Amino acid sequence: MKGIALAILFVTALFSLPHGVNAEAAPSLVLSSVTISPAEVMVGGSFESEMMVVNVGSLVALTAELNFDLVSISGRPFSITSSGTLLNIGELAPGANMTLRASFAVSFQGTTGTYDVPYRLTYSDENKYSYTKSGTFGIVLRGVPDLEIQYLTVDPAKLTPTVDGTLSISFINIGTELAKDVTVRIYNDGGLLTSTVGYVGELDRGAVKTVAFGIHVDEAPAIGTRLANLTLTYTDPSGNFYTSRKICELRVYPYEPLIPSYDYPFIAGAVLFTVLFYIALRRLGHGLW
């Protein structure tokens, strides 16, 4: 009896062990590769993404889907334009793969940097078991600084000999990235400016800056107009170099005396009339003394 009991326990234990292949059999989906085009994703731009999903498991994956959790990304810079955030895979046999495509748009309000895009793979198998796998892939978001001269003013508006004044230049960064090492240079000023180089430093996106240059007109300057070349040079945080230019007119007018020369004939006529009138009165015996 003791031997029969031991035999029953052995058979029971044998059948209770996991059946090697069947116990481990399951589908297993992985996002094996993600390709971004263009490689440089710009703020305010768009890009295409190709994503390959592979079933590395031993059973068919059923009702498979790839879902993007874009709302969890700080600032929500990305949206999918070609479809919703849920991409259907359907059925995927063991060892098979499927390439999914999606078109993304990038917000103009996005901040440059590296972002992790969360995704989730959901699927089931023939035994009605459900599976979920989560992960992320990276997107590097770049921007471009773009400095634009808004306006410039010359004070006083009319430059004449011996006059001192100011040339003010206002510009704005209308780009999507910080501008660094911003420098203003002025060429062909005709010697009117006391300085032709102004260093600004950094200018963030949307920021406005005004730089002033002193003006000094000599006693005997060359009369006429100078077409001064205003040049802005700057770099982005990666060290790429940019230039922006604009032409500015600096005009020197001739010196005008207190009494304009065109008034001289009228003044001379008035003086002559006064002298003649005085002489006439004297002759008539109506002296003024």
C-alpha cells in the first residue's frame, strides 16, 4: 500500500508540473525600430515616422494596436495629422513584422530639446489572454534664431555740421531658438558714428532689443547721403552662424544760418526802403532828431 501511495503522489506531481512549450507559448510584440524623416525635426515643422513592430513570441498576436500617449509630453508639442494616436496592427504571426507610418506636426510653441514619446502596444492571443507593453522613443526638437530689424531712428532727423545725435536700431528674434553672440556692425557710415560695433549677447525667442550709436558731425563734413550697411551676426546654441542685413540712410544737410539766405533780398529791400523813407522825411523838414 505504501508503494501505491508513493506512485500516486509521483504521477500527481508529474502532471502538476508546467508543460514546457505550452506554458511559455505567447505572442510578444516589440517596437524594433523607429525612423524619423527629416532627421532634424524643427519647431513649427512636421516629420514622418516609420515604426516596425515584430512578433518575437511563439503565438499569433491578435487585435494588436500601437497607441501614442502624446498628451503626457510636457508642453504637448506633437500631434498626429495623418490619423489618430491609435494605429491598428491587427494580426501578426510569430516572426512576422509590420511597418506603421504616421505624420506628426510640431507646435510653434514647442521648446527645443530632447523629448521621449511614450507608446503602448496592446494585443491578445488565441487563449483570450491580453498583453500590454510600454516604451518610449526619442525626438530631438531643434529651432532656428531669426533676428529682424524692426525700425531705426536718427535723432535729430536732420543732421547738419557740428550736430551730435543718436542712431537707434531696434530688432526682434522672430525665430524659434535662442540667438547667441548677437553683434551689430555698421559699415560705410562716412565717419559720422562715434562707434560702429555693438555687442548684445543673447536674445531669446520673441525678445526685442534696441542698440544706440552716437552721431557726431564735424564742422566741415561731406554734404550728402551715406548708405550705411547694418549687419547683425549671431549663432544658435549649436554654434551655427547667421547674418541679417539692412541699408540705412544717413544724410548730412548743409549748415543753415539763423536767417536763411533766401530772406536776404527781402531784408535788403526793407533796409533800403527805411533809409530812403528817412531821407525823404529830412528833406521835407520833418527831422527825426
